[in-house]
Amino acid sequence: RLLGYSVDILKRPIGVNIDRQCADLGVCAPWDAGSDTGRITVPATPWAVSPMDAPSKYKNYAALTFSADAQLLKKYSHRWQPGRRIKDLDPATQQPGAIADAGVIEFAPESTIATELFSRYYDGQQYYCIAPVVREAQENGQLLKHGGGYFAVGKACCEGKWNCGKKEWKEGIVVAPDGPALEQARTLNDIEHGIEFHGLGLGMTTKQPVYVDMTENATMVLKKGRTAFKYPASEPDQVEHCVAPIVSVGFVPGLEGAAGEVKYWAVGTDCCSDGKFSCGTPAKKGDTEPVFSGIPVADSGKNFMKAVRAAEVEFGVRSHPQPMFVDWVGGRMFYQPPR
């Protein structure tokens, strides 16, 4: 009677079970925390989901509506498109983990290959050449080099001096890992020259370095198919995967504990070029209720999760290990039963 439904179950709307789920009032359904606690615990509230709420509660729902304090942080949006071209990259400040999908990198004008800091690493009968890509700057009367995240590489081209490309070349084709050889070459370079371009206030330290085959014109090289290394950019992904965090008002990125986790991410494809996140559907004309809903989206290729990992590096946000990805939709979705 409170909901205005008939006592006769045959006259009720199809799909509405008064004994278990309600459109807006009361408890929709208890949820099983499964391996978390092994018991039935706090009930789900799909009509007003707090961005702080555990996403596992709603994994079987076809849709849900967020609480009024939910907001989309577009300034922390990120994209993932394997093989894409990155322009005007500063090798002194841009964390490599945030652009792990890059295929071609155009380094900033003030960048250079520190050819005088090259190292040679032997792997059996073959040897690898490596030198840091750095930004040079005059500071207190000294020419300092800042780098540590990006390395020009080659094979058998540094006998006595660097012959793997010109110092002033700005374009680099990202190379795929060649077994452990490149990482071992970088470790050797760090031992021999690391103090000259990163650490002690210089450059950066990273666990995700990027190795590039430097060239004058990356487009021409990719067309010709140079074979010293394998290039992800040879077969770039045509689809751009986009993510942006959904959080409560007052959210503080990187805060310790569950309060600092992003548990829900708005996602879409080909809708975040040039740093502008435009994914989702706006509220219908005439809908004045200031709420948004989410339709869960599967991440079959794990590209949304890769975009999330890149966003964590770029912005210092921290994601729930198993977040929910949703299509961000303006307005309320009243009743969407578990799938």
C-alpha cells in the first residue's frame, strides 16, 4: 500500500517483487560479501549508491543510481590507446608509467640524447647500446641534465662512440621489451652514469622506463619497417579507451585507507581526446533532479583497467583493486534488478 501497488500480484508491474525489491523505498536486497566476510552483511542501496560504497555489492545489477554527493572528476580523466603518438614530452618530468601506451614520442625542443653518457651491454654475441634522453638546463652557471625515465637504444652501434642516431633527434619509436637485455643495459647505464642525470635533485626515478629507437622521422621509419626492434606503433589500436573517477564531494586523492580509493570509474571509447572527457549521456531535457546513474560496463580487454593504472601514475589517485566501470548517465534509474 505504501508503494501504491495492488495487493493482487497479477496486477503488479512485471519484474517487481514487493517481498524482495522496491522501486525507491526500503531495502532492495542483502548482498553476499563472499570471500570478504563469508556472510550476509550491509544491504545494497542501488537507488543511492555512495562512491565510497564497495563496488562488489553491485556487481550483478544492471544499473544503479549514485547518491546526490557523487561527482565526476574530469580533471583526473585519462586515456589508453596502444601505439598512440605523444607530443612535446618533457623527459625530466613526465612519468613513463602514465604513457605506457605510447607508440611514438615527440620529445620537447629542449630535450636531447646524452650521447656522452652511453653504455654498452653484451648479451652473448650481440651488444646493446643505451643512452638517456634528457632535458638540459642552465642552473647556477652549470649545464645540468634531467632524465631517468627515457632511454635511446640501439644494437651494435656504439663501438667507441654513439652511432645509434643524432644527438639532436627528437622523435623516438617505443620499442617492445627484448627479453631482459634492455633492462640490464639500463641498470649498467645507471651504475656508470646515473648520478649525472637523475637523483640528488636531478630528473626522476621510475620502475617503468621507456626505451625508444630515436629517429629523424618516425613515420617514415615505420613505413619502411626497420627491424632492429619490435615496435608497438606498427599496429596502433584504433580505439581510445577513456576513464574518469567518480567520487564523493570532498574526496582527497591519495588519502590513506579506503577513503582515498576510487571505487567507481566512468568509462567510454573515443570520447576523451585532447584531455577533454565527454563520455556518457547527459540528463534528459526537463530532468531537474541533480543525480547521475551508472550502467556497468565490462572490461573484456582490460583496457579500462590499464587506463586506470596510468591515471594512478599521472595524478596520484589510488584505485580500488577491483573497481566498477560504468557508463555515466544523467538522471535517475529507478529499478534495475540484479542480472
